[in-house]
Amino acid sequence: MPDITSHYAALLALLLVVLSMRVSLARRAAGIVLGLGDDRLLLRASRAQANFIEYAPMTLILILLLEMRGGPGWLLHALGSMLLAGRIAHGLGISREPEQLRLRQLGMALTFGAMLIGAAALLLG
């Protein structure tokens, strides 16, 4: 059983629930059932959730494949921690008005770093 990947998958699932709830609450506050209308906070909450969906699954798959290949625990935890911290930072940065650009950039750097290191480890291993 891929215990390390399972741990990060569970934490990331909780983060996705939080991001999804923020979209629902922003929809309710704006009175928008479908679409985004002109509400900037709803747009930001929606993009934070969508960006999570765009990057987290592939990176988690890379971590899983590394774990299935017997990759070292320290590397799996490093990648999982980078991904989780990156997604939290990005979600906080993009969803605020005004935007916290440094948090958003840090989040993407950590996410891209985890993805690139994971891909390289698989290709070179």
C-alpha cells in the first residue's frame, strides 16, 4: 500500500473541500447560481479551485509512481510537502482581493518544483 502518497492524497482532498466550499460561499454571497457573473471574489475562489484541479492530480500521480517504484521516503515526503504547501500558498494568494502575488508565485514555484523533481526522478530512476 502506498502509505506516503495516501497521506498526502488525504490532506490534498481536505484542501480541495475547503477550496470548493469557498466557491460555494462566494456564489451564495454574490447570488450567482451558474457562471461567475462580474463578481471578482467568486472568480478568484473559482480559479483557486480550478488551478488546484489542474496541477495537484498529476503531481500526486508522480509521487504515487515514485512510491510504487520504491522511491526513498524522504523524497516522497519532500515532494508531498512541496505540493501541499504550494497549493495552500497559491490558494491563499489568488483568492484574496487585492491579490497576494508573492504567495501565488511561491505556490506555483513549489508546485512546479514538485512536478519537475518528480518527473525527473521517474525519468532518471
